[in-house]
Amino acid sequence: MSDQVHPLLETTRRHFFRDCGIGVGKIALAGLLAESFGRPAAASPVGPLDPRPTHFPGRARAVIQLFMAGAPSQLDLFDHKPRLAAIEGKPLPPEVIGGQRYAFIRPDAAVLGPQYRFARHGRCGAELSEMLPHLAKVVDDIAIVKSCRTDQFNHAPAQIFMNCGFAQPGRPSMGSWVTYGLGSECRDLPAFVVMSTGSGVSGGSACWSSGFLPSSYTGTRFRNKGAPILNVDSPAGGDMRLAADTLDVVSQVNRRRLALDGDPEIATRIAAYEMAHRLQTSAPELMALADETPETLALYGCRPEQASFARACLIARRLVERGVRFVTIYHEGWDGHTDVAGNVRKNCGETDRASAALVADLKRRGMLDSTLVVWGGEFGRTPMVEASAVLGRSKGRDHHPNAFTMWLAGGGVRGGVTYGETDELGFHVARDEVHVHDLQATILHCLGLDHERLTYRHQGRDFRLTDIHGHVVSGLLS
């Protein structure tokens, strides 16, 4: 048997720290960083959606976002350009287009003039297309922003960018930021509700996700027909007392675990169980549209049992009336790559009446001052025509991120205002540009939230909805 001692037996802890190439300091730093990045945020002793104070007094208490997915043609609805009619059929000058890329047309495509007549309306004299006869009746209550600009020119990233301030999935949506910042004034309904009245949203659920925020702040998708959430009705013969007792026991177990772990997702689970129980009563009451007067149903053009944009708008009013903080309605179908005139006619026929009715209804109920309504899509449409025999397209318009129009109403926004201006061809913003981040900053401001202070620390840095830039558009505020 050899007397030789194995080298490992002669190695002490001091030798290890000397020879391992890492050192005590680096090990300690790694531990601190892991603790900083990996530890879940301490769970609040109050509910994640309990009301919170604002940064400063804000006029709005709730937001209704009417998202026109697919991108409406601003040139046929809001931004009248007679010059386009004068040069229809000719290409735009190359210096106007610059290096702009397009999905389906060449930069030298011919100009397409306005497809509808325009007229001035209201005391403010705002110019609107003949396709918006109902909006014309409330034009003195809305602010039209003709100088919007985005960084994205494809639907999914542009929709995510408009909602989340970033073009890739994974960031919190605007509704999530708002409910994270303000909580909710309603215990019996979700704080952030999403509805859809079309075939689907290109950006998908990323548009209403809470991202890296606790999932308490994710938007709750409501169906536009029947029960808003599947399985919300109690089963026949169910014992509500037994259900309540079961929920109490589950809640006690979860709260013990929450006290031990401090994991905010446990708080989310508790809130979800409790909300599901309350929804069994609140959801049927919310959807009882037969309670509305015939006058109100006629104002919206709503049939209570028929799925429609009008029905969704009426439900949105009922939601904010009950204290829901943020409601988004997606109306898909505005992607007018062919027959843009027919596209505009169809979609205005489905949305114009109810959009205007929502503003009028909120105003007559004394709710418009405290409810911000935001209408618009993810970008605009080109002044040039899209035509392709291969794709079967003619007289359409392609995607255009450089300039588009949105409108806002209520919640501290000045009515009867037309803000910003594009050049005579409707191609570039000529005055008072409003970037998507500026729009987001303004929406938060109306709610009493400073977009630079509404932050959440994730992976070692503070994130915000407006990322690294954006300013409040004071010219829109009353």
C-alpha cells in the first residue's frame, strides 16, 4: 500500500479560493446579483388591484380604447387631400418617398385620390368624410390628431407597439400598466377587459398581456355573445354555500403560502379564485342589456342578443360605469389592400354609429369627463394605390407608418380640436408630430400618471410603457 497522499486531501478551503480562478469577491457578487434578479417581489398585504393614489390629479378614471385593427385609411376618413385628386394616376416625386419601404407596392406606384367627399361639421368646423355621419354629430366633443407616426409598418409588431410601447411580445400592455399603476375601483369585475368584434388580432394576446408584470394585470378576454366568460354560470343544482366554503378553505391555504414565499403569482391566484366566484353574480347582471332603454339601444344601433361592435361599445360603457379601469375593443377588418372604398364603407357601417353613440351616451350620463375614449388603428394607409393582378387587388392602399389619424374624447382632452397636420400629399407629418410614445404618455397623463415615473424593475433595470422617450401632448389637454 502506497504512503502517497492524494492531492485533494492536502487541499484546504483557502487553497480552493486561491486556485479556483473566481475568488470570494466574485462569488459574493454572483450571489447578490442572483438575489437581486431572482427574488420575487414582496407580496403586498393588500390586493394587487386595490385602488392606488395617482402621481397628480387626473381627469380620467377609466379608458375605453376602440382599436381599429388593420389600420383605417385616414385619407378617406379624416385627412382630406385635394392635391391627391389633382395628380391621381401619377407617381409621387421620389424625394417625397425617400427610402420608405412598402409591403405590397413599389415606391413609384401611382397616386390614388380621396374616395369620398368631405365636409366641415360642428362649431369647430372639423373636416370629415361622408362615411362618418354619426361622428360628425359629436365632432365638437372629440380631438382629431392628424399627425400620428409609428416605427412599425407590419400589423402584428405595429399593434403590439401601439399597445405595449415595444414591437416584440413580452412587454406589459397599456391596460396592464394602467391597472398596475391605479388598481381598480370594481371588486366584482376584472380591472382590464378585452373584447373583439372581428376575425382576430394580428398581434394576438401580446396586445393585452401583462408581460413581466404580475399576471393580475393581464387583460381578461370577454366573448361578444352569450356569457362573457365560459363556465361562469353555476351548474344546475350547485350549492353556492358549499362553493363559498370551498373557496374560503383554498384561500386560507394560498394565503399561508403567500406569507411564506412572498410570490406575487400566489396573490394573483387568490384574486382569480375570488373574482371567478363573484363573476357568477356580476357577469349575468352586466350582460342584461334588456335593462337598457329602447332609446339607448337605438342610439347605439344595438340588438341585445346579436354580437356586434355596437353591443361591445354598450357593454364597455356598462363596464366603466361599474368601476372597470380599462376596456379595449378590437374591431378587425380595416386592412384595405384592395377596394379601399368598399373597405371603408363596410367598416364605417359597423363602427361609426356606435363610436359616436359611446361619446354621446357617456356625455349625457355625466361620465365623459372621467372616461377617456381613444379611437384608431396601428398605422395609416398610403397615398399611392395598391394594384396587383397576381393577388387580385385593385384600388387599395398599402401600410403607411409615416402619418395617420386618431381621435380622442373626454377624460381631460379638449373637444373640437384638430391637432397636427400632414403635407399636401398626406405622406409626411408637416406640423406637431405625435409619436406613439407621445400618445401613450398623454393617455397616462389624463389618468394622473407620470409616464416617466410609472416603472417596474425587471432584469436589473426599470421599464416603462414609453420605453426611453415620449412627451405629453399638452395641446390636446383641456
